[in-house]
Amino acid sequence: MKKLLLFLLLSPLSMIAQSNIDSIYIKNISNEILRNGKAHDLLRILTKEIGGRLAGSPQFSKAVEWGASALKNAGANKVFLQECMMPNWQRGGKDNAIIIQINKNKTSRALDVLALGNSMGSGGKPVIAEVIGVADFADLEAKKELVKGKIVYFNYKFNPTNIHPFTSYGEVGQYRRNGPSAAAKYGAVGVMIRSLTEATDNNPHTGATAYDEAFPKIPAVALGGYDADYIWELCNKTAITVSITTNGHFLPDAKGHNVVAELTGTTYPNEYIAIGGHLDSWDVNEGAHDDGAGIVQTIEVLRTLKALGYQPKHSLRFVLFANEENGLKGGLKYAEEAKAKNENHIFALESDEGGFTPRGFGFTMSENQLAKVKAWLHLLQPYGTETLNMGGGGADIGPLKTAFGTALGGLIPDAQRYFDIHHARSDVFENVNKRELLLGAVNMAALIYLIDQYGL
Amino acid sequence: MKKLLLFLLLSPLSMIAQSNIDSIYIKNISNEILRNGKAHDLLRILTKEIGGRLAGSPQFSKAVEWGASALKNAGANKVFLQECMMPNWQRGGKDNAIIIQINKNKTSRALDVLALGNSMGSGGKPVIAEVIGVADFADLEAKKELVKGKIVYFNYKFNPTNIHPFTSYGEVGQYRRNGPSAAAKYGAVGVMIRSLTEATDNNPHTGATAYDEAFPKIPAVALGGYDADYIWELCNKTAITVSITTNGHFLPDAKGHNVVAELTGTTYPNEYIAIGGHLDSWDVNEGAHDDGAGIVQTIEVLRTLKALGYQPKHSLRFVLFANEENGLKGGLKYAEEAKAKNENHIFALESDEGGFTPRGFGFTMSENQLAKVKAWLHLLQPYGTETLNMGGGGADIGPLKTAFGTALGGLIPDAQRYFDIHHARSDVFENVNKRELLLGAVNMAALIYLIDQYGL
């Protein structure tokens, strides 16, 4: 037995023997994370002691300090901050929408709304107007003559028959981003949208909108599911008047930071592999899944590799990105700095689809690179990864591709619950499961290990 | 194009063309369930209007009535009840455990406990004794001389490094089932166990114990995670005395019923395929995942096949089984009746591992049958099924195998969260996600469709 072991260790390593070594190493990674993982405890602190941390908020600055400290504690060789200027959108107070007239009867039925991120407020007084409901952009076009002076309500829904909720999110996202200006183009004075969710509750979901500078920046709010159903039914059968008061505005850009930790490579110190998530979140929740999960998984991967005494071949960067939600200034800054210092990034991995049970990774890379990655599938399958396919990455690491042609990967968790809580008040610590969160980190660490060992 | 279609339809159906037809039919099943599924609404009624429904309770009888009505509404050709006698265990009141002495100091620290199902109460007065902590059965053996007159605490934990939580459950289950009698054998007067969970809360988890008739039936309770940690630490460093009061007892066996619906087969009416879950639950929660989910998925499969106008070749049975949790009398009764009437069951499917995102099915069948099922993998993969492997079934359908050699299958959902809520107060409707629940039904309906079409 000893002789066999010696033979296996000393002979030119066959691929099978190497695969066994990798399999054992990955099992060690998994055991370390599932036994001693700190991700869930770190997430409790980030969500409960710091909370929502929109770019420009005091909480964001607190999160930067916390992140630097957590990365140091996890064993980074060095931790540094990268300063960047971030948009500083302020919600400015409570968002209100009230139905004040149904048919010709006065009423006062409050709707549960959240102003869309980056949207402008109603100017210190309510916007009061009749509501015109539209099913989608085509319906808006058909009714464009009727829109002037009205509040447009977009009822576009998630398609429940898509098995993967991100497909549905991709379809409806345009209404949050472009709905306000599409309506303003025809003279609308305000916009309401159905929240981007299939949740069976009435929580409204915020998220960034993007005004077209050519049109007035009208107030825009999202409705929860029950209120959306109610408004749609009502405005299809009678005239209703709604009063919207929002307070969104921008302060001068705020100073923010990416938090970056490094494990310096032993063989290729000038070739980098980055792994990260975004540190900012919306203001209305704890940013637990979005993207506290990605942050604590990133720290967990670092902690685990250090705990196992892993000496990476490439330099590994663990990045807590600033300002993904409403500006992407952190991701842009990281790539810009890397480019300026000629820090060639061969691969970058992001976790920003929630801390749910992992089911695979999606990639933006060459077919040859993907073929190499797919050959590792059997090593990841025991931990829940079932697909390693083309298509994926992450917003924050996207600029690295532009800068270096970096190959990108994104963790794909089981996202059936994601849009129940995404950008809503319900994205809180209690809705993250410890084992699911840790298993994401297991798969991430295993993938990083394989890419570090064998390159792409 | 039309000619090609005609050719495909009229030519002796090639396997590929048939596979396309199946693929389209399964997509129709999926669309029907994800658009119009009633499972989530039915679960709300079962959990919120009926609630916990232990065998023998008035709620169980109410659930039988509700189930018969729900199956009729879903479109069954016929619905009938099968009477069976069920054990009638009563918790009998609030379970209490209090630390009353630490070292030599009096104290009064309440522990959050639940008596194990089928366990006997403390006889109208507390059992008061010193606690001896043991890590496992081997440790109990080592300390057997010290056990007499004591309360034994079993600290055996879930192994967090198992990727599949049912593996860990399988390992720890013996402490709940056999722990009380193992301790009584050496003269213990009471037992406490660490709950069978890794949950990050302090909820105790009940579940059936099984006394060995050779030894006294001593009171037995489960502790939540925090209290378990506390007791283990404490009893390893000092003497502690605990007072346990429980009230478990059996009333005479109660009349119960399986609820059975049928879609009669058009080609093989005398060959049966059964699909089911169990209608009973523990008394301390709403039985939402365990097994409300399996119940409403079963009804959903029936509703969907009827809504699509499906004419099954075999007779399909939709069974809401009685008394899985503490007796299995429903499953035994169903197989007994089927055997008496010579209703040959070629396949039975159970859903009793929670209403989470489906990831596959496990089977107990011949290798040849499994090979046939595996050939359908590509048809199920778009809906989340990734594995069709040997190993699986369900407690309620097990007796069919004994009776007919029936091939068995069990839905395998993603169970990472299951043992957080399993048999605990937290198994409530709010912890079931609508999309995850419906996707389980999609995969179940698709599998039943394929087996009905092609047999095994």
C-alpha cells in the first residue's frame, strides 16, 4: 500500500491520480467550510449591525471598514482600499402613493410603494393625476394619445412558465429601467410599475431606473403584488386618481471604496484571479442575499484557503466591490486600476445571484476554455454543481473583460426564491439559509482552486 | 414544412419524433402548473385552516374531509376513503424541562423541549434527576455504570460535512428512535436528545421514538440547538439536575382514513400507478413541508392531468395516506386493500422530503427498469431533475413493494433547509415557496406521464 502510494506520488502524475488528489483537496475545502465556515456569522454582522448600505450612506462607509477587517481576520497577505466616486442618491423620506378618487368618489386608499432607485422626487408636493394602465410598451404606444397629464401604470408581469427566474427578470427589467422615460415621452407626470417579482406578498421592490435625458424626470414607484393586481383591475374598469409623493434626489458624488485582499501567487504572481461580490445594497433592506451573500462567500473562500495552508500559484484577489446597484463605479475602478498597473486578470468570478443552494456556474470565455472547465464537472458534482455552461459572469467583473479579455464566471444558485426578496424589504438575514450559503462558498472555492492549479 | 409535419405524424413514430411529442406534452404540463397551479392555495388552507393533524386528532378527520373535497374538485373520476385504525398518541399538555440545580446551587432555567412522539409522560409529577451527558451509544456503554437513576442526555450531532442532509438524518435517527430504551436499559429515569437538526435557532424537533418493551418507558424530550449546546457544555464540567414533566399517553386506537382518488385507465384499467404523500403531521406545527407539500402536489398532478384532458392508459391513484408519522397504518392499509382486490401496482411515487426545488427522483426498482427511466432524463432536465438514481421511494408506498413487488420512486427536492423545520414548530406555510412547490409537482406529473405512456 505504501509502495503504491509512493509510486503514485513519484511517477509522472497520470491525469487520474491528479484527479484523485484534486478530489481529496476539494473534499478538504468542503469539510473546512461546512465545519468551520464563518460566512453565516459574518452575514449576521453585516446585515444586523450595519444593515442597508446604499452608495453614499454612512452604512456603506461602515461596511468598508468592516470588510477590510474581516478580510484581514480571514488571513489576507494584504488588504487595501481603492477609492472611487459614487453617485449619491437619496430616497429622502417615505415614499407615498394614495388612491384619492375612484370613479367620482373621493377615497383614501394607501398603496405600499417604493420609489425606484435613482428616480427624482415629486418636488415637495404630490403629483396628482388620473391613472392609465398599460400592459406593456406596445400597449403604451397604442394609448399614447391618452397619456398626457396622467400617471402611467405598467402591469408587465414575470412570465411564470420560465423555469429559470432570471429569464423572467431579464424580460421585465426594461419596465423598471425604461418605463419612466417611455411614459414621460408622451407627457406622463408619474409612473407606477408592478414590482419585478412573483412573490405572494405585497412588498414593493425597488431597483435602479435610468432616465432618458431627453424627457422630464418624472417620479416613479413600484407596487407590491396585491396592490398591483388591485390597481390593474380598477383602472381597467373605472377612472382612478392617485397622489404620489416621493423625495428622491442626488447629493454631490460621494467618496467610496472597493475593499481588496490578496493572496500573492507563488508561481505566477503577476497573473491574477479575482473573486468577489458587491458590498453596497439598497437602502430599504439588509442586502442579505443581494449581495451580502456574495460578500461573505468571498471572505469565506479566502479564510478557507488560508486555513488549509493553500499556496496559490496565481495571485488571488478577493474584492468587495462598491456601488453595483446604482452606478457600477466600483467595478469600473477595479478594472481601471488593474489596467494601469498591468495586473493581467486571467479569470474573475462573481457571486451576485443570492446565497441559495449552488447548482453550477455560467461563463463568458472561449469555447476552448469552457471545454477545459467542463472536464472538471465530476469534481464539482458532489457539491451540487450540475452545469458548467456558457453565459454568465457578474456586473462588477464585466469591466475586467473589457480591460484584459478576462474570462468571467458567475455562481448560479437555485434562484426560485430570489425574486421574492430581491430589492424588497424582505431581503433580510433570516431569509438566508446557512447550509445553502456555505455550499455556494464550497463550490466557489473548488472552482478557484482548479483554475489556479491548471489555468485556463 | 406541413409535409414534414404530416410525415412525422403519420410515419411509424420514430423514437425521436415520440420524444418530441413527449417534450411538448411535458412543457404543457409545466405551463399548466406554473400558470394555474392550485397547490400553494390548497396548502394555505390545509396549514392555516386545519393546521397540525396528528393521527387521532379532530384536525386529522377534518383533513380527510378537506382532502376528499379537494380531490373531487381537481376532477377525479371517483374518490373513496379507506378506513384504518391508527395509534392515538396524545402529547397531553405542555412539555417542560427545567434545570433546577447547577453544581450545588439552586436555579430555575427553563429549556425549550418537546416530548418525542409516542413517548410516555412522567406520570403526573416531574422526573427529577442528575444529568449524564453522552456523545453517542459507545459513550453510553462506557458510562453505563453511572447511568442508574439519572437523566441521560444524548449529544449526537448531524454531521455537517455530508452534502445531502438525509445522510446525516439517517445517521442520527437512531438516537431519537432507540435512545430512550438504550438509556432505560441501564436504569436511566429520563432521556434528553439533541434535536435532529443543524438549524441556527433553538426550536426543538419532535418525531417518533420506539420503546423496547423489555425496559421501562421513560420520558424522553428533544432540546433545541442552543439549549443542547448549553446542556452539553454544562454537564461536562459540573453536576446539574433537571426536572422533566411530560404528559404523553395513548388513547384507544382511533378510526382514520386514507383518501384515494382515481383516474381510471383506458388501456390497462387493472394496472395501477399510485402517487401520494401523507395527510397526517405532528401536532406542534402546520405540517407544511412534512407533508402538506406532498399532499398538495399529489392533488396538483391530478388537477393538471384533468385540465389537459389526459386519458391515462393505466389507472392512476392519488393517495393521501393516513398516519405516516407514528404508525404507518395508512400505507399498510392501502397495500392490504390493493392486494385483497388484486389491484396490481406497477409503480408508486411518493413526495415526502419537503416542497423544495426538485432535483431528481430516487428509485427502488430493477436495473432494467432504472435504465428505461434514465433514458427519459433529457425530458425532465429542463424542469430541474438532474439525477434518476437507485435508492428511494417513501414510507407509505413501501408496503406496495412487499405486496406486488411494485417499483417505487421518491421525489428528491433540494433538502438543505429541510431539517431546519422538520418536526419543529417552524414547519409552517410561510416557509414553503410557491415556485419550488409547483416545480416539484411539474416533475412528478412528467414522470407519471412517462411511466403511464411507456410502462416500466
